[in-house]
Amino acid sequence: MVQKIVKKHRLQERTTIQDDLAYWLSKTPEERVATVDYLRAQYYGNATRLQRVARVIQRPPR
């Protein structure tokens, strides 16, 4: 039989929005773009481009 083991750890204090903003502003624009591209690739897969989505809406004549 497998024995379950649970370990509790204290989480560090949550960062604030100002801390997050200061962190990203400390990065170069190239690093920020690279991070966004990495996250995009994780979410959408390794497509070279994002898909373009267009919706045509017929409006009634005036």
C-alpha cells in the first residue's frame, strides 16, 4: 500500500502590483517581448504567427 505524505510550506508574502510592475520595468524590451512570445507559444502552440480572426457583421440599412 502506498502511504500518502503531505508537506506544508509557508508561502512567501504575495507580491503587489507595484512589485510586479517594477520587476517588468527592470527588464529590457527584448526580454519582455521574448517572455510574451514564450507564453504565447505555450498557450497557442508553436505556430509561427497568431491566427487572424475577422468577423463580418451585416448592419441594417439606414
